[in-house]
Amino acid sequence: MANFEILSIQNIDTTKGILEMSFNSKFTNIRRDLTKTLKGTNFYTDQLIDICPEARDKNNWPLETVEFDEFKYDADVREGLKNKEVLANPVFQITIDNNLLRTLRTEKGVGFFRQSFDFKKFPFDTQKL
């Protein structure tokens, strides 16, 4: 995981132990195998390149195996790999920085996560979410 940012907490259901929060996360994976394939093509650029569904089906993408343990996934308020419809914002891309090719996966929106910590204990900043 390259980044995980909690933007806001909308609700804490102490009865069910569910935390509802807005977040933005990014995962990256160095892909030397793709560097060999794409170097010298229009895809080897300093611009972000979207990975289309067809390419996702034909290749091995380790970042697809990473999953959040969410209580509920609501596609109306989440953007990620589990969305069935085509999203306006890409969630799976190729990025090249300093001649190092990485795949980049973005997961963001409102997530519903079940928690095992004591919601009644304060302050929250001393407990692990």
C-alpha cells in the first residue's frame, strides 16, 4: 500500500461495530516484466496510462488480489475494482517514474468496515482502527 488517507468519519455504529468513513487509498506494484514489454512503445511514457478491462483479462495483475475487508461495498459511493459499471475516474493504471514502471490501483469513497475495538473508549487516536 502506497497511501491510505481517512478523509472523514461519517458514522460509528457502536451496536454493530461498524465504522463508516470516506477514504482514499493507492496501491503500487513494481512491474519489471511490463517494462520489457512496453519500453519503446507509446505506452512507455511519463503520463498515467489506464489499464483497460481487456488487458486486465489477458495479463496477471497482482494488485487485483488485494481486498479490503469491508462489511458492505456500496458501488454508489465507492470507486474501485469491484464496481461493475465503467467509472469516470480510472482505478487501475500504469505509471512510470524515474524509469521504474509500476501498476497503480486506486480505491476511494465511502467504506463500511467492521471493527473489533471498543467504540466506547476515547480518545480514538490512541486505538488502532
